[in-house]
Amino acid sequence: MPLIPSDGVDFLLKVNTGTAETPVWTVIGGQRGATAEQIDASNKQSGAWKTSVPGMMSWSIDADAVMLTDASGLSIDAGRAKLLSVFASRELVHVRYVRKDGSKFQGYAAITDLSEESPHDGVATYKITLAGAGAPEEVNGTKQVETAEVAGTITTAGNAIVTVTAAGMTGSPKAISVAVALGDSAAVVAQKAREALTADSAVTAKFSVGGYGTKVELTALTAAANDSTLNIAIANGTCAGLTAAPVSTHTTPGVAPAA
């Protein structure tokens, strides 16, 4: 599937009007657009069209917004007031950039431009340009990944047993039978195990099944706090030839999204 860049209407820019310990994320009122730094992703499969994707390794945001006022003409945009304050004091501002799909990043930025522009149709506008200071903070969380590895060659046909233990999974710990044949290599058994796990609705309700070669991998569908009980155990059932692997590897710990 091609990577398609998004324009400013797909994003919200928020500023922390609270404190670092207790953030209050306030939308920049009247925002009309926002542009993040882009990476050129053109390739031979994109044909004659230039393709780009958002790039966050070094980041900047350029946004414009209408001036929101109340009936008396006073500004009611708390986010703009915060920006004016930190701009005047030459401080960094804590900002959050929210995409349409709900994913986001946040970090501290220097305001390199905050200026009112000429009114358009009687409505004042202002322009904001922010340049990131340091790497963005992780706020989307991390999906937990668990990996098991099959070892051995089947010397007696039958069923191998893959047991999945996970908090909140129906039937946990759940033993799943995997039919194996005489002479099946570790890689063949692993592929059969991946297929059996993919066919189990309790497993796929919480994880995507992956891996390659002799590896069997489960990746949580959502980012959440790490489940220390997550485990994939592999053993001989009615078959023979596999090396017992009762404990899997915590490949990637889970991290819950930031509020």
C-alpha cells in the first residue's frame, strides 16, 4: 500500500497550559492547518509522482489559525495566550501534535515565529512556527512482543503443544495442539505453530501472530502496560523430537500510552 502524505486538516496542535507534572492539553483555537517536516519517500514504485511521508527524527511544525474572540473582542484562545507568554519570555513550549488516527507525539519546542498577519475578510490570523528541542517524548505506548523458538526434528509424528499464557486472554493458559509429521524440521513445526495460533480466536483477539524461520512471535494488538506473565511454551505432546522450550523471550516490553 502506498504511503500517502496528509495535509494540515488531518492534525491538531495542542499546547500544555498546565505544568509538566500535570499537563493540560489545550487545542490551539481556530487552527486551519499544520505542516510537519516531510521525508522524501519517492521510489521506483511511485512512478512519476513524488511521494513524501512525515519525518520526526528532527521535527518542526508550521501552523496558521484564525483569531478567536468573544463578543467584546477579547481573545478567548488560552493556547494562543500560552504561546505569547512563552514567546515573550524566550522559554520552550510543551506541545502535542495529534494525527487524525489518534496517534500523537509531544515534546518541547522553541517558537521561532509567532506573528499576526493581515486580516482576511475582517478576520485576524496568526502564524506559528515551532522547532523541536530534543527528541519527541513517547506518548503512543509500545505494543508488547513475545518470541519463542522451535528446536529439534520430529522423530515420532503426532501433536506438539504450544501453550500461550497471557493476562486477560480467554482460557489462559491455553494449550494448542499442532499436528506434526515425521521428519518435520524446526522451521516447518514453527510454521505449523504459527498457523495454529492464527486459527485460534482467543489468541488473535489479543495478538497478531508472526515470526519467521524457527521463531513464533506474538505482538499485542494494542499498546498497554507490560504483561510479565506473557509466555509461549513449546513441548512434545504425542510427538517426539522437539527440544522442550517452556520459557519464551520478552522481545519488546509493553508500555501504556501516555494520557
